[in-house]
Amino acid sequence: MFFFRKKDKEAPSNEKKAAKSMPRTKKVQFMPRKIDEITTLLNKDVFELTSFEPVNYYADKSSYLQCTFFFQEDYSEVYFVVEMFNNDFRTGSTPYYKGSYELMKKVVIKFGQRI
């Protein structure tokens, strides 16, 4: 009966475990880019996320990047992941990153929202 269980490709990182335990999430969408390029940029500096161009999800559903922030209610801990979506199906993802309140504030203000 053990042959029905799926094996995980890799063990979840500490950032992913912490992100999944956060009580709140916030999702924003950006213009599509290559996942490898994004991973390289974010490994250098997570504030590169602020340079991404916002996209209107409702106008262009065919291809977009979705950034999901996971955070505590007081914003003391913030984690995020960037995922590529094509026709509303996830086709790629970056690793989970530890962010900050300042990063989240700068990204969300691009969408006309204040936190």
C-alpha cells in the first residue's frame, strides 16, 4: 500500500515552513519574466522585487507573475514567493524568501494600497 504515496522532490526549506505558518497573506501580480532571471535577482537583493512592473490581473490572465506575501498581523515577520502563471495554472516558482515590512510596503504601494 505504500506505492500510493507521492514522494516530495525536496524537503521544504525553513522559509517555506515559516511562511506556511503565517496567519495572513497578500497577493499581487506583475508582468511576466523568466523564473531563472527572477531567482538570480532576488538572490542578490530581495528589494529587486520593487523594480517589477505591476499588471492588471483582470486585463491579462494569459501570463503573469504572482507574488504572495505571508506575514504576521503586526508585520513583524514577512516571507514571500514569486510564481509564474500561464492561463491560471502555476508553471514555475522561486524559492521562498524572507522579506520585511519595508519591502512589502514598497511593493503594495505600487498597486495603490497602503499598509
